Amino acid sequence: MPATIAPSYSLDRAITSNNVVFKNDIEPATIIYSLRTGKITHIIQPPASSYDDPRLAKLGITAPEQFRDIGELHILPGLVDAHVHLNEPGRTEWEGFETGTKAAAAGGVTTLIDMPLNAIPPTTTIDNFKLKLDAAKGQCWVDVGFWGGIIPGNVDQLVPLVNAGIRGFKCFMADSGVEEFPMVQRFDIELALKTLKAQPTLVMFHAEICNEHTTPQLDFDNMDHSCYDSFLKSRPEIMEVEAISTVIEASKVAPNLPLHIVHLASKDAIPLVRKAKQDRVKLTAETCFHYLSFTAETIKDKATHFKCVPPIREAEVNKQLWSALKTGEITSIVSDHSPCTPILKLLDEGDYFRAWGGISSVGLGLSILWTAIQLGHPEFDLVDVARLTSYNTAYQAGLIDTKGSIDVGKDADFCIFDADGTLFVDQTLLPFKNKLTPYHGSHLNGLVVETILHGETIFTHTAGHISEPTGQLLLEKRTY
């Protein structure tokens, strides 16, 4: 391939693998990248077997320390987790930039996008965004971008936030669980869409509606609140269906503005998304690692570390979510890492209705997904994984020019993955702040051996993290 970046010889490096995960295939290749720019400069096929390959000499690779051959290990593009709650400032005891980005790096995630809640204050105004940036500086082990929030009354802040580098906006169509981020009504949604219709941005929806039509008539006082089935019955699929229907109807006020459904967890909503796409509505949807790896039938009473909203549903829903990934109604997979202090999970009393809803999994996703694929979804491979967790999420965040795939000119962000390795999840050893995850005790297939950001190793499974953070804050205004 032709060079797009002038090499800096002393700072050029080459890495060779028999299994480089490109957009459409897994192939042997040598990747040349510059430590000066942090960019991929060349891709050589067939690959070089040593540093003295004459093709490498022409590109400035002339010494053994410039060349690595990792054999059968896979090189994936660094994962882009587009749904992470880092909670700093304001609820930094729940999670923070340092611990959250270290956890991401340990799992091959090189870019994450921070959600506008549950920090205090939320990212809903320019002034609040400045506080968020001040808190993030010097604490990020991976690159970090930011979503803003849509709440009632902040429409005048939306375009200034776009101009300040916010990648897009999220709103809640149900109670968010925190008072500083109130839910929106149809009027608020349409006003925001009209305001943003000419902007290069994205509007995302926590798509659940709780009203007299969607909320089941249950005797809550006499229900067993420690029983997972009670909680599941309280949040039926119709809540997601009605919310997504509302989003599709509201899209008519700004038909060219991209819209996105976060954490889809309903089989009944999938036909709505399919029909919307057929009707040329600019609508995409994501799901989460936990919806693809757990089912309601296996969740025990009082196991509130499994609580999230929308809830983890039955095995049939799980099956349909996997099917929608294959047929394209769902285009991405994210963590929705939403931690809290363990006390808020009410583990002793196990009250599913009062416990905080959120699952901690940032940095575990690649092994979670690879395990699920090997156990029951052989129609997927690591090309699919890279598309769903890196390319499509980078596109969602307006970062596809620099992130999401292994291509000349893009950032040299790589995840070195041992597809035959094993990750034992011991929550006491995980980098994120509060050591509580439903994956504790799991033996997961596949192991992240190394994470490379802008050409520099930031984590290895054997040595851990580098001593100083090198992640960048992604504040350039998006263009699409």
C-alpha cells in the first residue's frame, strides 16, 4: 500500500502476525507504524519474517529492536467502548477516570466514550463540561471522548456543546435514577432534534417508557422483592417497544439526524428497528455484553449485582439479540459499564427494586463475547467482533477517520489477543474502582495479552499498566 505519512526512521516500528483482523478478513500481515505520529504508515502483505526483509529497510525498519513477530496471536484494532459511565467528578467513589480507563486498557479497549451521567454535575452545559475536562486531565490511560446529555430546559446548550467537541447526546425516556439528570418527554425530544438537525452529531435514547399502558398491574407490596422474576415482570418489553416507537415518530422532525438506541434488550423491539431501517429512518441500535452472556433463568434471588435496566431477559430474548446482530438490526456491542459502591447494590437484603441498576464490565468485553461465540454462536468470528466493538462504535462516535480498524493513516491502536487463552475473572484484582461484577469467578475464553495506544504499549497481561497515563481527550469537533 502507498505510504500516506512520511516515516521518521528512528521512531518507526513493525509488528507481524499471522492473524491480523482487518475489516473483512483475518490475514497474515506486517503493520508499520510511527511512534512520532502514533499512526499506521504501511501494511505489508505477505508479511515480513524478520527485520532484515528488504521491504522493511526501504521503510526505515533496519534494526531488530524495531521489529516484532507475535506469531499466531491476533492483532485486533483497539476496541472502542462507546458506553461507559466514569462518574467523575461528583461520584468519583463509584468510578473515576484513572480506574475506569485502566480497566479499559486491560481489556484491549483503546478508546472509550464517557456518558453524561452519573457525574455531578452531568455533562449538560458548557460549564459542566469544563468541570468534566478538568477532572479528566492527566488521568486517562486510554483515549476518551464525551457524550453530552439532553434534559428538559438545556436546549440552548446543545449546539455550543457540539462545537466544544461533544460526540453526541443521550437522553432518558424513563427515570434515570439520579435527580440531576431528569427524563425527557416527547416535546423535549422533538425540540432537541429540531435544534440539532443541521449539526454533525448523534442523539441517543435510553428507550423505556413507564406509563399506564406499559407498566403492568402488579401487587408490588406483596411481591418478593428479592426474587429476580418479580423485578423482570415489573419492566416488560413493551416499555422498550413503546419508547422506540416514539423515537421513530419523533424522527420525522429531523429526518437526516442520526438516532441511536442504547442497550437494546427486547426481542419485540427488533422488528421496529428493522422496519425503521427499511423506511430509511437513520436509526441504529446497540446491545451489551451482559444481555448476550446472561439469561434471566439463571439469575438467582438476591443476586442484585445482575440488576440493570432494561433488565437481562429470558433465553429466547438472548437468542433473538444474537440473531439481530447477524442480520443488522443491532450494529454494535458495548459494556454500559455502570458501577456504584457495593453498598448501593444491597447485597445482604437482595432487594431488586431498591438496588442500584448497573453492571461493571469495562475491559472484560472481548473475552465475554469470545466465550459466548465459542459456546454457542460459531457463525461469528473475530472479524465480526472487531466490527461490532470497534469499527461500528468508532463510526457511532464520529471517530472512524482515526479509530476502529487497522488501516494506513489510522491510529496505531491495537489489541493483541490470545484466542486460545483463558481469563479467570477475580473481581478483587480488577482495575475498576468497586470490585463487584457478575462475571466474578468466570473462566472466560480468550486473553488480552497486550494493549497498544498510538504505537506505545500501555498494558501487558504479565507486567500490568505503564506507570504514566498517555490517553488523549478527544475534543476535535466531529464532522458527520
